[in-house]
Amino acid sequence: MAAQAPAIEVPTDAELLQAQADLWRHTLYYLTSMGLRCAIKLGIPTAMHNLGGGTSMGGLAGDSPS
């Protein structure tokens, strides 16, 4: 005789909402770290430092080598 499968507990709406919020949070943290990685690879922090700190996108574009 085959054993019965255990009953699956259905998550509540609050649990599903929390799980979705956690997924979005992890996704956005990943995108933030990838954006930082790309900025570093493009040399943006160095260019900003060479321009004396804060600068605009136009200032960065004018500083980039062609």
C-alpha cells in the first residue's frame, strides 16, 4: 500500500506579499551592486576625483578620453 503524501500548507496573502517584497529587495540590491561595478569599470570615481569631487554628466563626458 502506498503512503499518502503530506498535505501542502497554502501560504497566506501576507506571507506571499512578504515573499514578493523580499524578492524585489534582493533584485534591487543586485542591480545596485552591478551599477556600482559598472561605474568602477568605466573609471567614473577616478574621473570625478580628477575633476575635484562632484560633477555633472556633462563634466564626466567632457573628461572622457575619445
